[in-house]
Amino acid sequence: MFKLSSLLFKSKSKSKNALTIIRTFNNLQPCNASTHANSRVPISRNFCTAPERDSIEYDVVIVGAGPAGLSAAIRLKQLCRENDTDLSVCVLEKGSEVGAHILSGNVFEPRALDELLPQWKQQEAPISTPVSSDKFWFLTKNRAISLPSPFDNKGNYVISLSQLVRWMGAKAEELGVEIYPGFAASEILYDSDNKVIGIGTNDMGISKDGSKKETFQRGVEVKGQITLLSEGCRGSLSEQIMKKYNLREKGGAEHQTYALGIKEVWEIDEEKHQPGAVLHTLGWPLDHKTYGGSFLYHMKDRQISLGLVVALNYQNPFMNPYEEFQKFKHHPAIKPFLEGGTVIQYGARTLNEGGFQSVPYPVFPGGAIVGCSAGFLNVPKIKGTHTAMKSGMLAAEAAFGVFNEGLDMNTYWDALRNSWIWEELYKSRNYRPAFKYGLIPGLALSGLEHYILKGRHPITLKHGKPDHEATNAAELHSPIHYPKPDGVFSFDVPTSLHRYKVAWLNF
Amino acid sequence: MKIMVTVKRVIDYAVKIRVKPDKTGVVTQNVKMSMNPFCEIALEEALRIRESGLASEVVAVSMGPSQCVDTLRTGLAMGADRGIHVEANDSMYPLFVAKILKKLVEIEKPGLLILGKQAIDDDCNQTGQMVAGLLNWPQGTFASKVVLDKEKQVATVDREVDDGIETLCLNLPAVITTDLRLNQPRYATLPNIMKAKSKPIKKFTPKELNVDIKPDLEIVEVTEPPKRKSGVLVSSVDELIEKLKHEANVI
């Protein structure tokens, strides 16, 4: 066996990807390239190898420095300390810094944090605005009808999740966790037994046509005895893993359902600002068949976060969630908050709404899935941070058991089902599926569940069609006319996208 | 030959800056900070010179609060051999940076001092020129190309000036400040970031170096530039002249 020096040929055809990456061969072989669909001409190459990658090894590799991933990392190091041992833990984060890609409402329930870092207040966690009021409105085009709030936010806080995650990152590093922002895990590594042995990071310095720039750097292999995937909702590697190992079937889970949350942070007039005020609305601008609602939370420093969450199984293909959000801001009960204010930031993120029915079997050979990548968001509470963190902690405990006592990762699945995550998700399992019958039946069933049944019955409603199948044909609907953005309260997409590019950590 | 490179920790170039409500400066809390882009270019050039065999060591220097260590670690991850952190919590004006650099140069004795042409937070474009003056070294500023000749101990620098490119030949030791087109900085790879953790960073304070950094400048007020007003259509030449005379006050 001899290694070949790497030679790279640019394709003579003008296809989009001029560079074709070919597998490493240990002996001389002519390789017929064309590994991508665009290439129409199979081009034969000689003596081609992909440049070899550096390989780094850890005990545990965690993909994603979000609440779940960092909770897992912190818990692992805590267990090491308690047991006078050590494990090398590496967290990879695709954002340029920890917290850069975090986006959430967020009304935070500190239950998991109290378990993980009970001294968080003394350690100056950025959690300082307790919920001071909790309003719930049903909106029509011109009115806001106050309804009893279905939420119980006593003891919860209005926070910026990205700031909290940034703080958690610092705590993790203090405990010896290695965190590397700016590196995306782009592929999963397997051994010959199809067991996951780690991930590969992305190559950097590739230009738009696929060729290498002068700053090209090959990605690296980060290998771990255990790999935890905490990529957030619909994580790319998590989805691959779930498909490969049939984790949905294995867990008896239905498909996952999603919603899109679109959010802005505004700095408003002092007199209008009530720190800790929490507002949720239902109804306008969404129609009876579309599940979703808005939120408006007052943080500190005269800042509010407001947004619209739209379930992605909406039927009208002309409906545009972004435009609905811009419309929403003009409602006579909402606009006054924004008058005299400045919009600081904008962003959007999907969230899972599948809940109990959609949790896949979260363990695979070589690792496990934690947080929203598996999907532990409590839909009626609209909170997923605390359950994500708890799942990270449970996975860490299972992983520690693997190293310390020779157990296997399946103890994570058992731990999940015996935890308060399961209790919460089970109790709230029927709220969201009830809305497949429409807004009013959904509200009625929710009322029934909330005040009387509280999930204590054997019926588990199934989800409706998967989101992508729920969209109707265009001919069944009429186009919606959206008003032009006025540049003061509502904005066009390019303006909002430009705001998003800014790396503010106020989400 | 040793090369010394300065790297400044500034607000990331992509961040949209906002003025603080009390107008004393811009908001820096919770804002992303990065290495000044021109300093990245300076460091890249130093690394390339070392890789071509013309230098033995690249030392990165940063001045400011404790978080500057992060910037130095990035520099070490790119390939610098050692770091020096001068810890100071007050604003670092160019003259003080230049004075401190002079002291560091006397300690380290580099053959070449490379800086970015300016920092993107204050846009001063002064430090390189000042330190060259203090050291009495030749300077090649706004460099778009640098070629070293080890035997003759000179650096040939192409400078981007208003009317084109000016080529200077500088005797070493010299000061060079880098402009945008000099090079494309490399990415710090994961293995290099890990190796950088064990590279040494030496700490100094301005007091230890006998430099007094009491500011002789006071920032009175920081305001946003006035919003650009929309254009106005005029109906006749007379109206245009009227407006130029009385509104714009240019004639």
C-alpha cells in the first residue's frame, strides 16, 4: 500500500461544482469521478485522493453548544469531579461564538438549571427579570379580547436565551470542557461495524464554484467514544442518524411536526416598558385553520422581544408567515408598544411541536440525541429549554455510566421515561393534536384538558398529516394581499435579513 | 529575525454599532468582538515571511483588558509563536500604544514590526507612524506588497497611495502597516486552536514598562451621524441656485 500525493483536477465542464472529491484509495486505481448529480460527463481521473484529515480524539464529543449540549457537558464534568475521575469532553459549535445561533422567546422555567447549577443566582447567571404579569388575548382585526391565561409562569423569568447559553459556556469551560465555536460538524464518522465514532468538521475556504481558495483548510475528524447530538430542532446530523437507525420506528414515534418562530427585539419607550410582562395572543392575523400565536415579552433595559409562531402544517400556500408577523405588529393593541421604539434585531427559527407522540428512540450505536434534535418541547407551555437541558443532563449521566460502570447508553432512554420530562410531555400530549380539528374545537379540547382531564386518561390523539403534506393546492385558496412594509413598524425581507446578519447576542 | 505584530481586539466588523443612550461611546456589552481585520492581515504577512524562511519567530502583541487574551489566542492559533499581553483597562490611544510598543521593541529586539494600518473602531491610522517616529525606524505604510531581502537587510514595500502605488525600499529594522490587498488571512484550524492553548503569553502592565498612559484626550460626546435626507426635485435652475445658496450654503 502506498500513499499518493494529492492531486486535484478541475473539471473541464462548466458544471457548478468544479471540484470533485474522491474517496481515498490505498492502491493505484483510475477513478471514474462524478459524485454529484450536476455533472453530466463522467470524467476519468488518475491517482486521485482526498487530502487526509487530522484526527483528534475525546471521550465524549457533543455537537452543538446550546442549552442541551452544554448541560450535558457540565453534568459530565460534575460527575467526574464527584467520582474523582476525568473524561475529555469536546463541544463543537457552528456559530462564531457560543450563543451566536441561539434564538428563543424566552420565558424560562429554571427547573433544570436549579438541578444543574443550583448556585446560578450567586454565580450571576443572566436571569434577573422575573415574570411580573401574564396576559392572554384573543385578537380580531381591530380588537383584543382578554382571556384567562392558560399559563402559570410564577417562578419563571424573561430572559435572553443566547445570553444564558453564553454564561453556561463559560461555566462549562471553567469545569474543563473544551468548546470550539466556528466549527460545524458536517458529517458523521462510522467504524466498520456501522457504529458512530465521531464527526467530521467542514472544509473551509471553498469558493462559490466549489474550487479551493488560497485559504483552503481541510476539516478535521473529531472522534469520541460517545457522540451526543444537540443540534436543535431538525438538526442535520440528527435527522441522518434517525433515518439510518430507524429511530422513529424504534421508539414507536409519529412524524415530527414543526412551527416557524419569527422574532424581533425592540428597544421601546421607558413609559411603555414593564419588565417581566408576558403577553401571548391567539387569533388574528392567523385564520381558524392555522395553528399559531404571538408572544411579547418585556426583558430588561427597555427591550422587548416579540414574535409570531406559525405551525407549518398551514393549508393555504399563499400564507406567508413572515408577512403575517409584519401585519401583526400593526394591530391596534400591539402597535402602541412599538411607537417611538427602535428595532434592534431580527431572526427566525423552527421549533418542534410533536411533543410526546414524536419523540424518537434517542439512542444509537455510539451515542445519543438530546434536546430539540429529539424534540422535548412542551407545546401548551411553549417551553422547551428546561426539558432540553434536563435531557442533556440525563444523557450525561448515562454516558458517565458507560465509562464508569460499563453500562450502555440505553439507560438514557429509561432515565428519560422516568423523569419529569416524560411526565410533562405525557400530560400535555393532546393539546396540539386537538387543533387538527380547527381552532374552536382545539381551544375547547385544550380547555377540557387544562381544567379537567389534565392528561389523566388513556387517549392519545395522533397528529394530522405531516406538515409538508398538509399544504393544499393553490387553486383551493385565494392569494392573500399583504400590505407594503412601512419601514417603521414593518419591514421587507432584505432589511430584516440584514439585521439578522449582525451578531448581536440579544436573542 | 523576529517579527513583532500588534493585534487589536475590536467590535466585529459585521456588527451594527449603536451609540449608548448617555452618548459617552458605543454599546460594547454583549457585542461580538474580534481581531481587527487589518491586524489579521498583518499577522498573516508575518507568518508568510516566517514560512518562507526569512524570519525565525512571530510574536503577537495585544493591549487592553483581560479579554485581549482571546484575541492573542486566535493569533496563536493562526500560527504566531508567542503572545504578549499588556494589561490596561483604560482606553488605549495611539500615542500610548506607540510608547509601549517602543519599550517592547527594546526588550524583544524584532527586525520587523508589522501593524494593521488602522483599527476599525477608532480609524486613527496613527500608531504605526508614531512608533516609527519614536523608534526612528523607516516606515512603509498602507503596504499592498512586501518583499524582504535578507542579505541586504531591506524590505521593499509597495504602498497604496492616492495617485497609485509607491514603492519604497526600507532598511531593516522597519515598521510596516498593512492595507487590505496585501493578503488573505488564513483560517485557524481546530488542531491549531488546540495547540495554541499551550503557547506562552507573557503579561506586562504599562507601569512595569514605565509608560504613563493617562489620557490627554477626553471624549466629549459620541453621536450617530445625521440620517441621510431624501433628495428633493427642483423645478427650475433658479430654484436650484436658491437652494444651494440658502439651504446648503455652498455658494
